[in-house]
Amino acid sequence: MNRVASDTAAKPLAGWRVLVPRGGPWGDSVAATLRRQGAVPVIAPLINFAPTTDHTELESALTALAAGDFDWVTLTSATTVDVLYAYRAVIPPQTKVAAVGETTAAALQAVGYRVDLVPDLDNSAAGLAEQLIGLEPEPRDILTLRSETAEPVLTGMLTEAGHRVRSVVAYRTVGVPVTERIANDVRSGRINAILVTSGSVAEQVREQFPQIPPSTVLAAIGPRTATDAQAAGLTVDGVADRQTVDALIEVVARFPLLYATDEAAP
């Protein structure tokens, strides 16, 4: 194994090839950040959203959202933002927007939506519910958008606190097969780091890349994602202390650049 010293200058990721597991505006934003630090981003969407099986309910909820029927709308994943963007959903000025963490907030801002609340400490559905309940002691009308497999933690806590909650399934998560070239690049060590941004991404990394060289850095965007990744059978090398893209990339930059073999080096 050939060890290459990290460049600590203005481009700390010079020479790195980093797999970005989501496409769209979020993936483009991450890729731009990586390029500024000298890395070569490899955008390879591992997950995508499939339409909810209840289109009527989702469209009805988004119509009510545009009409101003809700005081708050909550989003607990960047994928939910993709759904809003795909439906060209309108969030009126009087409706406040709550995002579960900085990744979701960044996804919202990348497609032109504003963000009014991100939990200060606990970037989870429970953390979001606790902070929202603290801000709103009086009953409010709240729309919660979630995935088909998500446990209704947020909805349950808000309802128990006396809020009027409409919980709607926005999407189903499905895996997206990568090209054989990318699979070979991961297997050979040509991909130097993989960004793990959710439990769903972790599952696809494990399924699609059964042979990941020890030289490849797996970086998780937060403790929750790291736990999900380990449960999926992955070895996590670094965990961001903040659920932000910048913090995730900082984790990668702490590692020396390794190549599995000389032939794998770019």
C-alpha cells in the first residue's frame, strides 16, 4: 500500500476522488465544494425516490400547503426536498419551514426554499419535535412529510403536545444501480472516499460495493448515520461532528490519501 501525504495547503483534497451518493442540486453543490478543495467528485446517485402509492393524498396536502393552511411544514430528509422540488410545491410566506438538520436545510436552500428552523443540537425527528414544541406552546397546524418506511416519531410527539398534524407519505426510497465502471473504481481503490449521508445510502453502499479496499475512507455525516451504516455492515472511518456537508468533507480531509495499489492511482 502506497501512502501519500495529505496536502494541507489551500486544496487539502488534491488528488482525491470522492464518491458523492446523491445527484440533483444537492449533489451538484457538494461536487462544487469538493472541487474547490482540489478533489475530483464522482457523482453516483445510489438512491432515488419513487412516487408515493397515494398520489391523491400527497397532491391534496401540497395544494393545502400552497393555500396557506399550515403554520409549519417539516422535512426530515433531503429526499423530501427532492419531492417538493419535483412537484414544484409552493410554500407561502406565512408558513414556516423546519428542517431536521443542516443537510436537509442545505437541500432546501439549494432549490430556492427558505429554512426557519433547524435543531440546535439533536438532528433527529425527536430533536426537531422538541424544539418545535418549545417554540410553539399553542396548538398549530403542521404538515409533516415523510418516507414510507420512516417511523412517525415527529408526528407522534407533535400530536401528543396538542398540535394538529397532517402526516403524509411523500416518497418511497429505492436503490439506483451504479455503472460497472464506478463499481470497478470502488473495488480497485480508485475511489478514495465515499460520503455516507443516510441509512438508505449506507445500505446501497454495502449492497453495491461488497469489496471496498481498506484504503477507501468511509465518512458518515453524523452519529445517527454512522450507527445506521454500522448496522448495515460497513466500517465507518470518520464521523462528522455536525450534520453539514462542510463538516463531512472536513472529516475526509483529516485522512492521508492512500492508494490500494500503484495501478489504482490516478
